Amino acid sequence: EISNSFDTKSYKKLREIVTRIELSKLSEGEKEELYNTIAEGLRSTVWPILIKFMPKDELEDLAKNTSKVTVESYGKLIEDTIQDGKALAEIDVLMMQILDAVDNALTEEGMPVAPAE
């Protein structure tokens, strides 16, 4: 069963980072730029892992028959990819590495740590 819980370490770390940024003295534009950088880093981590774990036959079929690509077929491909949890586990590990790097960079820039919730 796929967990839809947001109780992962990476989700908690992301919330801490967002809180830290929101409480900072950065301008709205600087915050937006920082969020975009973080989002791009996370996206660049997730997609290669998803592709690595995608059922090759489904992926190849959709690539050869692009007329079959629908929201439903795309959703099924993603569901089939994450169903056994292996892709999600690997994504979570790499996301933590990225989020730890972001957290360290914020500290190096002198941004105060957000108070514990």
C-alpha cells in the first residue's frame, strides 16, 4: 500500500526550511528565487529516479504510441513506478541530501534557524 502520509523526514525538513525562509528578512522576490532554486533541485532529483524505476514496457509503449498518453495513463505509470516503495525510498534519501545542503547553505548565509513547532 502506498502511503500518502507527509510524515517523512524530507517533508519535515522541507517544512523547517520553508518556515526559516518565511521568517527571514529576505524580500519576497529573493524568497521566490530561493524557492524556485530549491524546487528545481528537487525536481532534478525525482525524475531520474522515477524513470529508473518505471516499468520499461509501459514507458516504451507510451513513448512509441504518444496518442495513448493521457492523464490516466501517465498517472498509472507513476502509480506503477512507486507502488513497491523502492522509488519513494530512494527519492526520500536524495531529497534529504538536497534539503540538508539547502539547510547548511542557509546557515552559512547567516539565516537564523526557525523555532521548533
